[in-house]
Amino acid sequence: MTIQELASLMAVISFLGGIAIFLFKSIVIKPLQTSIDLLNDTLKSFKIRTDKELELLDSKVNSLEKKTTRHDEQIKTLFSKGGEHK
């Protein structure tokens, strides 16, 4: 083979390689990137919703702790008053 034939062969191989890379990106990488972006958006939305729910649950737990403390004090008061009447 001559140098010209080798150069032509390299040009054809390079061209076909470029087409293969372009097709791979178009067929595999682009849809995969789109799916990753959608998943990322879904996870962000899930995190925001979960954070709001956790705040609500934390608020409810705090409220219940306050009520429990108040009830405990009321029970202690009732027992201490009950003991005085005997």
C-alpha cells in the first residue's frame, strides 16, 4: 500500500468513527442524560415534599410532648391533692 492509500483509508476510518460516535451520542447518551435529568428533578421534588412533611411531623411531636408534660403535671397535682385529703 502506498502512503496515499493509507491516508485515504485513515480518512474513511476516521469518518466512519465520527459517524459511529455521533450515533452513539444520539441513540444512547442523549436519552440517558434526559432520563437522569428527569430523575434529578423528581428527587428534588421528593426532597422538598419530604422536608415539608418532616417539619409538620416535628411540629406535631413537639405539640404532643407539651401536652404530655402538661398532663403529667396535672396527674402529679391530682395525686398530691388526693393524698392531702386522706
